[in-house]
Amino acid sequence: PGSTRPRSCSCLNRNAPPVRRPVEFPTPCAPPRTRATRRDFLWEQLRHRVSESGPNIINRARMSIIIPVRGSASAVEVFNDELPDSPADVIDLLRAELAPLHTWCEFAVAYHALGRDEQLREVLLGVVDAFDVYEMQDFYRREPTLFDTGRLYVLNLLAAAATHNFMHELRREAREVWRLKVLEYIGQADKISDSCARTWIVKSLFWIAEHHSDSHALENASYYADLSLCSNERILCNTRLAKAAILFHEQKYADALKLYMSALRSDPRAAGAGARIGIGLCAYQLGDTEKALIAIERAHALAPNSVPALVATAFLRLECASQHDGGRCDDGPLTSSVGRMLGHARELNPTYSMALNHYANHLFWQNSGEIVGHAQPGSSRILLRSDPAYMLKAGTQIEIFDAKDKKMLETQVNQVHATSDTTHGWVTRLETPYPLTTTNRGVQRILIRIAGMTEISELASRAYHCSVYSVNASTRRHR
């Protein structure tokens, strides 16, 4: 549809080398449990309740998945927030009841929503093992089309999960393994149907991940996204998000913004925080910082542990404050909250280069300043009027200068805490007492500066080595 067929499509071939599955699962041919044993097993392991309602009905107040009980009108309801840490029990249950393939996928998606992607892969690989089991094939004997649709759904979820890992993996060898797995799953899906819109979306995402190392990748990604846009209304939201990401990488920010907005209007729940982050980034590139901040803060409210949302919120808050301040931002509480957000983003994902880079940049500008305090010679206590938490913490190496900018001491901070004193509300305790002087033994005005920039240099170096550019440069050198 208005696009030429990709020139580098040989990468997405059907003969990708098979990758051995790393996890062993219970055999699908195990003898079925008796009805009473299976029922007891469900109650004990999954804390379920039996429902007489029809299968696949979602509880609106609390998300749940319905598993029809084979040979019975009843069903088992499993709540999404009560999924076991190990999916082995879930896999056994689904195999014993010969659960429909879309029910397997519902469990996989539920694990993904909880941030447990390894369990997602285990559930999906468990159903892949059952594709060739006689009972499964006999179950779908009268509806072969439904069986093919279910297998496509499973394989595309596996391919999407592998694509996500391929995008975020930094080790060259592991990255190549994930790349081959993507090709394997896409190849298996193409053998079932070469005109599946979900497969086209996964191919589009795969090419987006390759765009740093392949000059035709975005062209290929756009081709598959356009095919999906024209073919299937049910997954239109996801297709629009993929197409918007392509336009963003092509620096067509206005067009990308329209698609992100369209995806959000069509299905706000499916679009989630990702669409709002895209809207914010596009608005920022178009010069509308306030609109960008509103969208990003909404994304952060929906997904508090989203690292991209944390980093973007911190950056845009500083950006908006500096615009209103004439290029400066001296708001202590704001800079403290920004530092905490960036530090939290670093803790959540120590290899996210954007978080590392912005945190290093934030620390550099914060630590390049100085704090005014008062100290009594011979005492290890320094009195401060403002909260120094954005700059000082336990273990920070500092240098102390007198009023004439003469270096008096280099030491380490032991503790920072608040006091009830209305004049000096904060106290910093040092590892070494402030030195005595012969001229003045009273309280002296001092300046505190950070002693070194070792942490900042380490953060900046790690940000570079964790960036996709350095990873892809290394990959190209070894190919």
C-alpha cells in the first residue's frame, strides 16, 4: 500500500536455525487426574473459586481468567493478582483441562502485566509443546481454523517477547541469540499463514529494533506496519503505535503525534503509558514543553515504575522550571525530587543509558555548586539553613573552604539530618572535626563543595557503554 517491498527481507526467513528451549516442562502426555483430585489441586494451589458462568468472562471489578472444566458446565476462575510465582501449576492445569489456546495466551499476558516476562515465556513454550499432542489436535479437529488462529497468537506473543529482549539486550552474543529466536518464531508463524496482521506487527517491531544497524530497517518496518493498518481493525491500536514509533525515528514528529493521539482515542487502556510517553516526546520535539510535561506526568501516574516515564518527567520538570526562570533552576525541592526520580530510574534499570546519562548530568550541575554553612572550630557539626539532600548524603567526599576561599579540610559526610532549630534547620556531621584556627575560635561561615567527580564519570561511562549505538557498533565490527 504505497510502499515498495523491503530489500532486506531475507533476514525474516522461514529457515532460521532452531533455538533449544532452556526450560523443561511437565510432559503433555501425563495421565489426566481424576475429577476430585484435579478440583482439590486447583483449590490448594491457585486459591480459585468455581464459577458456573460461561468461559472467558472477565470480572470487571477485579481482573480474572476463566478456565472451562473439561466435560462439565462449570469453570475455574483465577485472579490475575494471585498467579503463582512458578507457572508450572498453571501449565499442568491448562493441559489437564485441554484449555483453549487463547486462555493460555491470557495467562501469558497476565504474567506480562505483572512484569514477569520469564513466566510469560514458560507458559507460551508449555503450550507450544502441546501443539502436537493427540488430545489437543483432536480437541480442534472440527475447527482447524480456530486451531491455526490460536497457534498464530501464541507464536506471535513469543516473537514479540523475544523482540523486546532483542531490543534491550546489551551483550552481543545474547543479543544475537534473541534475534535468531525472533526469526524462528516468525518463520513458524509464516508457515501457518503468511497474511497474519499480528505477524506483520511483530516484523515491524523487529525492524525498528534493527534500525541502528540496517539503513533499510525503517523502510521495512513501515512496509509491514502499513500492511497491518490496512488489514485488521481489531489490533488497530497496536498497529498505530508501531507506525507512530517508525515516524518518530524518521523525525516526522507531527505525523507521529497524530498517530499516537489516534491510538490513545481508539483504545486508552491498550495504548497505556507508552502512547502518552510518545505524545510527550513528540510534543517536546515540536516545541510544546508544557503539553509534553502533561502527557509524560500522566504516563508516570499510570506506570510509576516505568523508567522512560521517570526520566522524561524529571527532565521536563527541570526544562519547564528553567524556561520560567530565565534559563536557571535554583528550586531546591524541585532539584531534590528530580534527583530522587533519576536515582530511582537508575535502580530500576541499571543499564538504561538515558537514565544513567541524565542522572550523571544532574549530579554534575548539582555538585558543581557550593553550600553555605556555619561551623565551630573543633566540632564535627556543620549548621545549614536549607536542605542539602540534593547534594550531600552519607559517604559523600567534600571539601570545606573558609570565607576567604582557602581550603581548610577534606573529609567525608557521616550523616545529614533535620533539627528543631528555626534558624539552622539542618545539621551535617563530618568524619573529621573542623580544624582549630589561632585567629578566630567562634562560629565561622564556610563553603562546602563536592571533592571529586568519580561517580559522575562512572555514570557517564556506563551510559555510553549501555547505549544501543555502542552495542550496534560492536555488533557491526564482529559481523
